[in-house]
Amino acid sequence: SNESAKLDYPVGLILADEVALAGGRAYYNGDYSPNSNYYLYNGKNYWTLSPSFFDPRSSVARVWSVVPSGSLDPWNSVASSIGVRPVINLKADVTITKGDGSSLNPFVIL
């Protein structure tokens, strides 16, 4: 209800399912599945906005994150200090007019 606090261009954190759809692989069977061949890979730890589980033994909430190998990790405590990956959502009628999405040739959209 605070009009002065509203963003003109809302930005959120990426979700674990968005990372998975882009090519991030899950922590599976006690091991990580590295993948450095997808566009969200940057070799660093960063949060997603997706909760993983609450550990009642330690009273710690866990959130999915991406580890330097590019894998999704369900074990990070919300008390950990790691990076973030902001995202924006585009309307369905947005058109890419040029570019390939790389850092040297970014998409131009209408």
C-alpha cells in the first residue's frame, strides 16, 4: 500500500525450475551433476527464490541455490551469504529483433 515503495520495473530472483529448464542439473543421489554449458552458468554460488525444506533438528530453512559447478543444490541455509541472480519477466508478445543473447551480441527486444 506504500505508493512510494513500488517499483516501476519489478525484478525478482530466479526460481529453481527456471534454472533446471535452462540446463541446470539437480543434486542427485548424494552428488552434484556439473554443467557449465548453459547460459545461466557463471561459476559462482547464487540463490534461487525456491524453498527446499525446513530442517527441524537445526531449525534452519534451506533454499535451492546454484553452486559453482552449475548444479542445483538443496542444502544451502538461508543464513549463508552468496550471490543473487535477478530476473525480469517479459510479456508474451515481446519480439527479439536482433542479437544472439551473448554478452557481445545481446538480444534487442520490442
